[in-house]
Amino acid sequence: MDLGAQASAFLVDYSPYLLILSWTILAIGVAQNLVYALQLPAAWAELRQRSQAEDSESAFQLLISDVAMPISLVVPGYNEEATIVESVRSMLSLRYPDLEIIVVNDGSKDSTLKVLIDAFQLVPVTRAHEQAVKHQPIRQVYGSPMYARLLVVDKQNGGKSDAINAGINLSRNPLFCVVDADSLLEIESLLSSVRPFMEDPRHMIAVGGTIRVLNGCVVKNGQVIQAGLPRKFLPLVQYMEYIRAYLMARLAWSRWGILTLISGAFGIFRRSAAVEVGGFTHGTVGEDYELIVKMHKHMHNHDRTYALRYVPEPVCWTEAPETLKVLSNQRKRWQRGALEVFFRHRDMLLNPRYGKVGMLGFLNNLIIDVLGPIAEVLGYILMPLFWIAGVFSLDFFLAYVALFFAFGVFISVCSLILEELELRRVPRASDLALLTLVAVIENFGYRQLTNVWRIIGWWEFLRGKKSWGTMTRKGFAPPSTPAVPAGDTVRPA
């Protein structure tokens, strides 16, 4: 019997099971798109309640008042010599009445500490602090005679979560904000994002803000003076991804009261709540996701009323990967982080004890993070083969194509329209047209590639991989500046 005959016999013998598999893949796709479809109107309704004029007025009133809660800005960094000085300058220029900036050098092997010492004339100082959460030993604490609110901590390498924990211990304020060392904050970001704590001081425990792609922007003295779109395709398509992830998804989850992720690149936390759950967890690459889930779990276990919120206006600018290698490392790491947290706290899934977070939030994570990439990649491979082999009809195959491709385009375009109607962040009409084109073409090739990376992330999770991979940064200098390797090449757990 030749190979073709064997394949035909296999399809005949197992066609009922193949049909079940096909319907399962389709059902997971329907569930994913149903979640996206529900998020759009929820995000729109939430945005409609927050006008730009009200946010600006509230920020001004906070700036001139004495009621704004003091914040410690914690900046963990490892091999960040390309961006750290401009990033710190950006933070020193933030408009906020009571702010301290704690930069934590996590045992960098490059010149991160030296460039900080030179740029801000750092000198050794003594800083008393409690050991509220665990971290690797501190080697030296530095202060700046130029900037009284700047503190730089040099410690042994322990990973990003370990560095943040050191910052938490040295902070002296009721709130702390975590910002990546390669990021820039808009000048009024803290004023806007602290408002939920002022509105609900008893219950608010964490607030997240929007992350934007810095590639293509003009930076001067630590501030984005001209916003622009990236010139390369990979950062450009990530620009669209960030719009969907933050403006649509997280805004909707915030409205429903089941926000399970605040980005580690920019989030404000109540210090006491973070200390109660032991700070950031060691040994995970999804430390931001893990902290929020731990907070949810702790509050429900102790029957305490609490709140978390996402605020769309505060913007943190971050450099997006420009090569396939770096981007693939990032996406595989994100997938591993999501899986680590989900399976570590799997007892919350569909558990009424944890309210909407367990019943809906973790169910969403199961569909999107755990099953989603597997179903999509299997669909790309098996659906065309099953149709050609006659396992199901052309109508079924076309329904699958419409579901995974046409609806993907619809969601992307609607997210872009939502942003333009409410926030008007795209500077020119030509930029809007370009983003619309990207919203279409990303569904034909790029989306499939990211799901392949997520499958590899699944495999790495099963193998127990913990490393972060390499992130190459160009910094905030002109495009001719050589790229500089940075980030967590071999960061230990």
C-alpha cells in the first residue's frame, strides 16, 4: 500500500475523531473572539466616562495640592548603560509634589553603575531600611548632591523581581511605582495614575498605565518631544499590538473588576499590600502577572474588599524589539511567564471563592494563554489538510478562515478607531492610514509567527527554562548610534 492510500485509510478510520478535533479548535477560536467582541464595547464605555479635559484638570489640581500620596519610583536595571541616564533624567523631570526615585542596579556587568555615578555625581550614603521582603545583599547605596530625591542602589544580581524587592525595602512612601530602566514616562503620568488611589484610598491596591512604543519618537532631555510611528515593520506591528492589549483588553478587564495583569514596565502599587504577599516572587519570568494574582488571592482568602484599575491616559514609552530574534525571545518569555503563573495558581480557576477573578479572569487566561496558541497553530496546519482530504466541507473551512482572519482584522481596526475617537494619539492622517494597513496585514503572517513562538514558549515552560534571553537596545540617541546588548542575558532566578 502506497503512502497516499495509507493516508486515505487513516482519514476514513479516524474521521469522527478528526471532526471532534476540528470542532474543538473552532470552539476555542469562537471563545477567544467572543472575549474580544465583549471587550470592545466595555472599553469604549469606560473611555467615554473619562474625558481628556477632566484628566488634565484633575492632574493640575493634584500638582498644586498637598493631598497627593507620596510615591517611590523603583527602577530595576541590569546592563542598561545605553538608556539608564536618559531614563533617570526623564523621571527627575516628572511633575509630582512628593516623589523619590530609587534606581536599583542589579549587579550589572556593563557600565550601568559608572554612567550613573558620572552623570549624577553620586556619592556613597547611608540609608536605614527594614527587611520587609527578601532580596540579594546590597553592596552600596548612593545619593546625588544634585538631586536630593534620587537614590541609587547597587546590589548583587538576583533578577528583576529581586531588584524590585530591594527597592521596596528602601522605599519610605505608602505607594511605589515600578518602571523599567529602558522606559520614559510622560511628564504628568504619575499625577494621572495616582488619582484612583485618591478616589478610593481605603481599597485601591494597584493601578496600571498604558505602554507605548518609543521607536520612531524624538527624545530630548529624557522627554518625548515628538511622537512618531516606527520606521521598521516589527516595531510598527507591535505598536498595533500594544493598542489592542492596553486600550481594549486591560481597559475592559478594569471596568469589569477582574484585571489580572499590570505591566511591570509601569504600575503603581500600595506598598503594604505588596509586602503582605511577600513582594515580587523569585524564580518566575512573569513577576508582574504573579504579583497581581497573589494580591487577588490574598485579598479573597482574607475576605477583604479591594480594587485595581487600569488608567488609559498615563503613558510610559518603551523601546520595542526590532529584530525577529529579540522579539521571539520576548514572546517566548511572555508565554512562559503566563503559564507559570496560571499553573501556580490553578486552584483559582472556576473557584467561586475567588469571585469574578477565578470564575472569569482565570477562565479567560485558560482560553487565551493556555489553549489559544495550541488551537491556532493546530488550526493553521490541520484545517487545510482536513478540507483537502474531505474530512469536512468547504463551508466549514471558510467559516474557520473568516473566524481567525477576518475577525482578527475587525478587532484590530476597531481598536485603532476607538483610540482615535477618544484619545487622538496618532499625530497625522497618513500615520492613521499606515496603521490601518498594518492592522490588516499583521493577521497574515505575523500573527501566525507569534503563535509559533508561543508554542515554543510552551515547550520551554515544560522543560523548566528560566532565563530571560537577550534584549538589544539602541537607546534614546539618534538612529546612527550602535545597538547595545542589554537586559537579562543569563539572569538567575
